[in-house]
Amino acid sequence: MRNYVHMFREYPRTTILWSMLFVSTSVIAGTNPIPAENQAVAASKVQQQSKKVTISGVVTDAKGESIIGASIADKNNPRVGTITNMNGEYILTVAENTELTISYIGYNTITIKVVPGKTKYDIKLEESSHELDEVVVVGYGVQKKESLTGAMATLKQEKLADITTPNVENMLNGKISGVYVAPGSSQPGSNGAVQIRGRATLSGSTSPLWVIDGVIVGEDPGVLNPSDIETLTVLKDAASTAIFGSQGANGVIVVTTKAGKVEKMTVNASVKLGISRLTTGNMKMMNGAELYDYYASFPNQEDITFSRYNSDLRNADFSWWDLASQSGFTQDYNISLSGGNEKIRSYFSLGYYDESGAVKGYDYTRYSFRYRTIYQPVKWLTIKPNVSGSMIDTYDAQYDVTSMYTMFPWDSPYDEEGNLVPDRYSGWVDSSDTNYLNALANGDHTDYKTYEFSGNFDFDIKFTDWLTFTSVNSYRYRGYYYSQYTDPNTDSASGVQGRVSEYQSNSTRLYTNQYLTFNKLFGKHSVQALLAYEFLSTRDKAISATGTGLISGVGVLDATSTPEAVGGSLTEWAKQSYFMKANYAYDGKYLAEASIRRDGASNFGANNKYGNFFSISAGWNIHQESWFNAPWVDMLKLRASYGSVGNIPYARYP
């Protein structure tokens, strides 16, 4: 509503009143009869002006990118209007020959005239000197930023592009207040643990809920290429997350991926290269002389019982740190194709990421693709298929990190001829240690592979310019494979003549969400409402096996002579929900929002199969008041909220 108010503020109040009086006077004073032929002409003109026509189009910026939430309104009748959807599209029924105003905060307002015989109006807005984002993606739709009554923050793609990482979680570090990303293991491909506004449970999961392109994907975003992200919104408080019910207690992260634009085919390519090095921080490692002098300072020298302990150790200095560390190298290549017209727009991307760790012997590789199309065969129907896939291949023959800190610099893994010394070597000062390089030389390693595929078939049916039905339907598959080989000559498996372990899991996730969206302007009143049904089911099946007794170099489970362990599991889970949400705004100043959701899950207690969750909130845009005069303030809002959210049990069969 703010844009419509601005439209009237451009004219002095006295001018509007004078115009109204002038029109009224003309009508009252018109006592002279109008000739019959003139009456016929006038009636014909009135009939032509009142003829209704349905127009549509796409609102874009100077770069051709769709603008979400741009306002399109009848200049002379602001009650007739609409806003663009997530693809920048709009449909509006107006009278022919009327004038429309198109506006969006941060862009110059323009006016166009609806001419007879034309129904397609694609509009390009130019940025103004004052830029302020107006619309953000929230749970189940979009909403004007000024009308928000909950706590949330949005990051656009350019804010996420300043870090090279294969994981989306790491990109949030230090970007949003109230969001903490605990560091991972620092191995290539490792991801941090995200917490929003601290811990919300003592014993349950603290991970937020991830929603990608309208689909609930769980407590992690999966193998999502960060280069495919358009926007990322973090929902923090109950007013924002209560609409997600039993899964909203730890906050919600809503991701929107890139889509095609109305433009000629555009090819974008990016190459990122990086080098990483290990650092000891404030902890410095002692060399051989420093360590000997340290031991020599002990008053109880008689208690030092090393097999070899004399001043010659000051000249023995082997760096286990330098042995295991290297300059890690990162490569990130991405290419995308985007383009289309008013009827069909597509986006396709390919990604390749490879990282060799700063500790030798660990390599992470990811391949990914994404294809997304928006097809509008008729004005009232929009079809939105979305397909993505990825594969992660990890090879782990990593040098031992613990030994970098615990092995004596007096002990070398090599003899004078450069050969590896055996485990528990008698020539070492600490002869109880093993030489982990022997295990690597024997070929000990672990392979990890992850395959992920996701397919969406979504569509919108626009009944009117204020009522839309949306259907979101998704299938998601994830396969995880693990294989570990331990050679018979390796110390840890020498007693069983070698070991081979394999693990495999397959997960499927079915999701559907059907909802009606109401979006209507009544003069200074703006009403948005949502009524929805949602269903989610998961199925996880896993199997593992370990065998011992094998010939060196043959890392196949069939080649083992003795089965050591066999295991497997099958887990199924389902949840269905009914929910509704309503937003109200008056004159862009006074805001109210309410939501209620009813969740039922297979792992809820027998006497409590369903739970209810709700939220109420209100806001006051103080900067919109006529008496507020602080040009240096872009937005000043007072808001309050109260709601209930849940943390669904982690155990599927409690």
C-alpha cells in the first residue's frame, strides 16, 4: 500500500479538493439539455471506456531480472491493482484506455496507458537513487519487507559470493546477526553446524529447518551448489517460524534458487581458485633442541626412562607437522545458461568443485547440475518443473593429524637409508608409538560417495488477479556409499589378516503442498491470506557388512574369508499438516499477522498424534507517519509477536 499512498502524496491536498469541486460544479451546472445526437456519442464513449480487458506481463529491472512484489495499480482507481509474483509476473483486469502506475521501492515509478487491442505489457523499471528492498521470500510465499512483523534477514547472491566453499552452511558465517555457525572439522567438504538464536532444546536437534524452492528438505540443505542460490532468508522468531509448526523451533532457512529471465540467452561462467595452509595459531611446536632443553629442566631427571635419552637428541629434529601438511588447492568452476521469453524461461547450470586438503591424502570432488523452467502456456496457468542432481566423491588416505602434535621430533619415520621404520621401532625414543606411514604405504584408505537427485513438478493456477492455487510436488533421493580397506600388514588389522567394511544407505523423500493464496487491495487496506495442506514422508534403508581375512591389495568384500559383522535398518516416517495464515496492512503503517497450524506425525505419542501451533504479531511503521521527519532514517518499525513452535522428536520410533 505504501506505493499507492506515495502516488497521492505527489499532489497538494488543495489541488485534489479543487479538482473534485470543479467536477461537481460542472455536473450541477449542466442544466442545459444535450442534443440527442450528442447523447448517443457520449453513451458510446462511456461504453468504450468501461470495456474491461485482462492484461499481463513481466516487470524486470535494467538487467532483465524479475522484480518480485512490484505494484501495478489503476492510476484513477487505486482499489484496482495487484503485485508481481516470485517470477515478476502479473495479471490484472482493468478498463481500456486507463492509465496504470508501476512502482517498486528503490525504482522510479512509471505510468503506462492500456490501449485497445493490446494485452501484453512487459515493463522495465529503472533504479532510483534511493534503494530499499521491498519484498522478501518467507514461508510459503513472498511478503513486502515493510509489512513484516516477524524477525528475519535476507541475503542475496552477491552477499554469498565472497567465499569459496562447497557448502551453503559455511557461507552464513558472520553474515546475519543471531546466526552462529560452529566450525566443522576443516576437512575439504566439511560443513559447519548452524544455530539460530542459540539452543532451543536440551537433548534434541538444534539444526534449523531448510526449505528450498518451497520444498521442506530437512535439517540440512543437501548437496546444493552455492552458485545456484538467488536469495537466502533466515526466519528467526515464532512469528516467522510458527507456520512451520513442529519443525520450526530452531529457526527456518528459506532458499530460492536462480530461475530464467525474460531475455536473450545469457551464458555466465565463473572460475575460483584458492590455496589453503594449516596454521598452529598461538601454539608453537618445539624443535628437537627446545624439547630436550625442556626435559633437561625437570628436577627429577632420574624418572625420565626413555630408551635413548642424552644430549645428542638436541641434534635430532624431524618435523611431523611438515610431513603431513601441504598447500591445499581449491578449484571451483561453474557455468550457467539463462534466458527465455514471456511464455517460457529456463535456467541450466553445471558445477565442478575439487579441493585437496591442507593435510595430505584427502581429496573432495563434487559434480552438480540444475535445470529449472517456468512455462506459461496460457495466462492462468504456470508450470514450473525443476530438476537437480549432484555427486560427491571423497578419497580419504589422510595423514594422521594427531601425530603432527604428539610425535617426538627426535623420532623419524625413516631410517638412515630412507626406508620406513616398523611400528614400535626400538630405535625411537618413544618405542610404544606406531608409524602410521606404514598403513598408508599398505594402501589403507576409505572411499565415500554421495548421490543426490531432486525433481519438482510445481504449477500455479490463477483464478483471478487476487486468488491463486499453487501446487508444489517433490521427489528427493539420496544414496550414500562407504568402503574402507585395511591391509593385512597394517598393525590394527594384522590379528584378523586384514579387514574390508562397506556401508550403503538409500533415502527417499516425498513432499506435496497444495495451497490457495488470497492477495487483495481495498483502497488503503491490503489483505493477504493462505490456506494449505501439506504431506511429507521419508523412507531410509541401510545395510552394512564387514569381512576379515584377505589377500593384501584385494579390497573386495567377496574376497574375505570370515564375516565379522552384518547389519541393516529400515525407517519410515510421515507427517501431514493443515495450516492458514493472514496478513493485514492499513496505509502501509499498521500491520497485523496471524497463523495457525495443525501437525500430525507418525512418531508423535499415541494420545497426542496432532499438535497445534500458532502465532500472532503486530507492527507499526513509524517512518510512514506524516509527523515523522527524519530523512536519514530509511525504516523505523515497532513490532511485537507471540507464538508457539515445536521440535519434532528425533527418534522415528520413540
